[in-house]
Amino acid sequence: MTSELTRFKQFRAKMNKRILESENKEIQRFFALDKYAYQEGALPAETKELLGLVASLALRCNDCVTYHLIRCVQLGLTNEQLYEALNVGLLVGGSIVIPHLRKSMAMLDEIRKEEKK
């Protein structure tokens, strides 16, 4: 049985490839902006990913939350750091964010489990 995390990664990779193959310059520029926005700069990449995580939770985008959780784990952030960021997202977004917080915690568990393999 394929995990939700694996399905997310496979679908994201497949569809990003498909989207970029369209060769639409505006789409390609947007994807480039997104890629470069999270690189090291005046703010460390870890801080930028946490900002993306908080914004994604407040905006209730589960795919975005999953992506930023993956990146945060790759960058070495601890669960405690992620919980604090998720708390900020909950405070900003309010109680309507709770279902997305549940999804975030489940996905973080999957990411950590995969990390141990």
C-alpha cells in the first residue's frame, strides 16, 4: 500500500513535470520565483520555510503544508520548532485551521517515519 506521503511526492513530481513541459513562459517564471524565494538570503532557508509553512496553514493549503513540512525536515528543523510554527498558523488562521492542523500532524508523522528508513 502506497503511503499518502509517497502519493503526494509522486503526483507533485509528475504534475510539475507536465506543467513545465507546457513551456508557458509565465508559468515557468512563477515556478522560478517560488523556487528562489526559499533559498538562503537575508533570511536563512529554515526561516523562509517556516514562514511558508505558517502561511500555508493559515491559507488552508494541505499540499503546501506538506511541501513545507518536507523541506523543514530536510533542513533539520525539530518537531518542537515545527509545533511552534504550526501554533502560529493556528492563531493566525483561527479554529477553521484545526482540520488542516490534524492533517499536518499526520503528515509530519509520516515524514519522520520515512526519514528513519
